[in-house]
Amino acid sequence: MNFAVISPWPKLKNAEYEVIERLKIAALNLGHQCIVVDNDGYTVDEKHVQISAKDVSFCIALHYISHKLFGIYTYAAMWNPPVYIAKWGYEHMITNILSCDDFLVYQSSAMLYYLDNLLTNTAKPLMGHLQLVPGVAGKIYEPNIENFKIFYCGINWERTTNSIGRHHNLFHALDKTGFMKIYGPNKFLGVRPWKGFKSYSGELPFDGVSIIKAISQCGVALVFSSDDHRKYGAVSSRIYESCAAGAVVISDDNPFILQEFGDSVLSIKHSDKWEENFSQILEKIKWIEQNKERAIQKARECQKIYVQKFSLEKMIGDITASHQNRLQQVYKKIRANNHNDIIDVIVILDKDIFVEVEKICAVLNEQIYQNINLIILASRNGKEAKSEIEKILIEKCNQNITRKIFVGDEVSVLAKNDGLSQCVTFGLMTFHALQSLKGNFFTFLSVHSCWDCNHLSSLKRVFEDNDDCFAAYSAFEVQSKKKGNGFEVSSFNHLVYSDKSSDIGLLLKFSSHIPEYSVLFKRDVSEDVLLRHLYFFDTIDCRFVIRLFLVNALIKGKVLFSQQMTAKYFTPIDNGNRTKKSERKKETFSELEQMVSLDDYFRNNEKYRHLYAIYANSNGGISIDYDTFKACFKQLLKNMIGDRPLPQSIARMFYRLLKRLSSIGK
């Protein structure tokens, strides 16, 4: 079996790097392959290719800075104390964690309680979870304390910030005993954290094995936890490394160590006074010197517990063996139960329509929910274009998916028959697509977006579980690509709706990253007088229309979040110069929101304020404030060409829209 592990910082030699090296060893020992990828899912090797579900069975995110890999069942390893998450920016980190499909935990009651609270009101189950700790793979060593030293390894973080380390006085006292051997970086962030310590013995390679050998040579290991680790019963790799090395362990009273290893470790009662800790450690050293056989027996007991429960071979073996059952257990909670309802998928083809049709077919063929009616809108004219599209659909699309195709000249004829303008606009095409809906649910799929196989099924499940839902949306990933020899930038975003009135304000102001192409609507939201005038819209783009549906859904009931990341949006960046990652992200979000900085229009052009004033005082007035009007107006201006005057027909339609929304909101 192949599985992936996300390296949050591929070039940084740290704890995650060491764990990844050990995961690779464990996988190899079990006959599996562990593929290391970065946060965007690209292999950390010379090939630098993006992996998919065809390449791996699952993925493990070791750190909360990493989110789910699109289309791949992703486990989040939950072994960091929650306070660490808060230090990195709680909301963003929690978003990353919740984007994952499942969680790898361990039996710390405090950590399990925290995760249980985190998953409240989500469909993500905690029961039946699989276990993963930052353990060790490969060879274990026989205990040897003939001429023992006490091993300790760490960065001494506080010294890097020019402050006294939390164990500064304790380590200095132990340093003078002659028993210690301290390992860690010689220089870190421009600081020598172990400067002045006689027992400092240098750096150890981050290769997954060197530290085990060093501990074995010492014979005794000092395993101390931070206050936060003790509070949540969280532990670092050090306890597992010490067990694998056959060392006698001197630990503090971390609840997890006491619970799992009991009397096989020599534990002290941690005190805020370093003198008391020092005194207790000296007592343990004296006991080891006087009871070497019993000390070796404790080391063997400790190692036996580790091998049976916490070796990486044991845990990875359990995960790979149980993965399929676990996946089915999780999917049962998020997938639709009823497949009888037809879902209409509306697609607007852009330029290279034949290539785009093949892409759309590939996305729909992968869907677990297959009761689909595909409605294709192509602005290109002629029977020939329609015939070519139909040919591709026959060859590439699952035959159980029904379809309806509109090409430009057909729309003109339909418009003429309805007494409408024959000018083929996006609004006009959407108007006729809505007349062709077959089912009770509909959605839009862009040629620049992609769906996970569970997308339609998981959104349909939201409706099944919530009768008052009129629109459901998933989280989505935005991936921006610089053409040529560039690289990918991706980010996970989602927006949760809760308050009806405030949500309408957000939608009107276009202030948030609404995932337009990841929304499934109940048909009812299209059956409204407001939306019957879509054909008036000229160059307005699809996202604006979808926001109208979202507003209408909020007026009628609820818009709910599926808690699943099942959509992806591709935004090309054409700039020839290589830009910083943060700048590319800004461009990505700017394109995604279809926003531009148009304050000058309202600062320097009084005609827009004048137009608003005229309309606000006509027809009984409207209750939408000017800032909201301005924000909406920006979106329309964005779709106009340069400084050309706004067409009166568009302005009138926009005013009608504002009035309609205002009257509904009263």
C-alpha cells in the first residue's frame, strides 16, 4: 500500500522531519511505500509532481499548518497540545484540522476531550479512531547501564529569545554532576542555546536512527515535558526513542507516561522549584547505581510496552490494515442515503469548448452520486458545435448521466419566441438553463473548478439531514498557477453562515470568499420573481448570479456548510515576473472574489452617489445603505469595460434588484 505524509517544512530539520524519516523506515519494513509531499501535495523530490488518490490510499498531516489534500482521504495527527495551536493563529489552524477527513489520536483523556469538543456539530466521527504517536521504527537495543550517562536532547528554546530557559537552573546543576550528556543544535536562530554547558556533546543527524544510538550508548534518558504537555497528557518522541534504545527512563509525572508505562519508568513529581526536581533526579541516579539489575528490568518492561503498543511498525500496520473499514465508517456519515433525486449540473463552456467538455465529463464520472442531469451552455453557434459536444459526451461521459445542450443560436431563437432580446448573454443562457431543470436540486460547475468524488453526495446529505436547508456548500481549495516554469500556491478557505440578516449583508458586499462553484441549491431558490429577470444581465459573470441564488436561499431558509473539503478552484496567474507567495495569494483571492479597488469611482465621481440618491428617493425609497449599494455597484463596474458609461438597461435591472432585496428584508 502507498500512503503519503505531508512535510510542512520540507527543508527544515526538525521534529516533523525526524518523524517522517521514521515513517519511511516503518513503511519499508512493512512492505509499504511512504511518499513525502509538501503542503500542496507535490512530492518532495526532484520530480516535484502533484499526487492524487490514484497514487496513494491515504495521507497523514503531521502538523496543523497542513490541511487536507484535495481528493485524498487525509488523517490529521493530533498530538500537539491545543495551546500550541492557539500560538499559530487558532482560527486558521483549526480550519486546517477540520478540513481533514479523520484523526489519528492516542489515549490521552484531555486530548480526546478537546478533539471531541472540536468535532461537535460536525459529521466527523471520533469513535473508532485509529492511533498514531511520534514513535520509532526499526532496530531496538538491549539495555546497558554499565557506565551510564544521562541523555538529554533539545533546542533549549527560551535561550533563542534571550530569556532563561524553563529548566536553566536545573540543567546547570545537572551539568556539574558529570552524569549528563546534552545534545542539540550548536547554533539556532543565531544563538548558541547550550553555550556554557560542559556536558553539551554536539548535534545529532535528523535521520531517524542516530538519536536512538546515542541514547543507547548513554543507557539512561531524562524525559521531561513542558507544562502544556503535562496539562494535556501529550508527549514528544523522546519517551519512545528512549524505549527503543533500551534506556532506563527518568521522567516527570506526565499523565500519559504514568498511564501507559507505569512503574517501568522512574518518575519524579514535578515541582515549580528546580531544587526539588534536582533532588529527586539525584535520588533516581543513586537508585540506578545501587540497583542496576532492577533498573535494567524496568528498561526491558518499558521497551516491551513500547513494542506492543507504540512502535511505528505496529501503528502503521494497524492503520493500513484498518483503513478501508475506517473510510467506509466515515463516509457512511457524510454520503447521501437517497439517490432518487436528480441533481442538475449547469456548465458554462468558455473558450476551448471541446477540451472543457472532456474535463467536465471526468469530474462527473467520478461522482459517487450519479443521478445527474447535465445542462451545457455554449455561446458558440451552429449545429456542428452541438454535434461535436454530443459526440464527446457519448464517448467520455457515463451513459446514465442525462444531458441537455444549449448553443448560442438556439438561445437566440428561444429568446425571440419568448419576446426577449436575441442578444446571447450569460444571463439569458442561465435563464433558459433554469427552464430545463429536471430535478429538485441544481448546481453550477466551472471549467476552472474540480470536485472530489464525494462532492454531490455529501451536499445532498446536508439536505437530507436538514429540512430547512435551501443551499449547501463545501469547503474548497484555491490553486493558483503561474504559467511556464512557475509553482503552485494553494489555500483552504471556507465561510460558515449563521445569522440570516448578516449573511445577506456579506453576500451583497462581496466581502468573503463564497465558494460559488461548490454550492448545491434547492430548486425553489430559482423560482422567484427576482431571478426571472436574469436575461437582462449583459456581461455580468456567473458568480454574481450564483450569489443571487445564495441571497434567495438565505431569505427562504438556511445555507449550511457540509464540513467537507470537496471542491477545488484553479486560478491562473499570467504575470511574467516571479512574485512573492503572499502577493500571489492576494492575486488569487482578488480573482476569486471578482473584486477590484474602485474607491476612486465613488470618491471622485459624484454621479454614482447622485444615481443612488435619485433611486433611494423614488418608488417609496429603499432601506439599503449607501455602503452596501456601493459594494454591489463595484461588482457591476468590475464587469464593465474600462470607464465606458454604464448601460441604462443594466442600471435599471440593478436598481430593481436592490429594491426587491430591500422589500424582502423588511
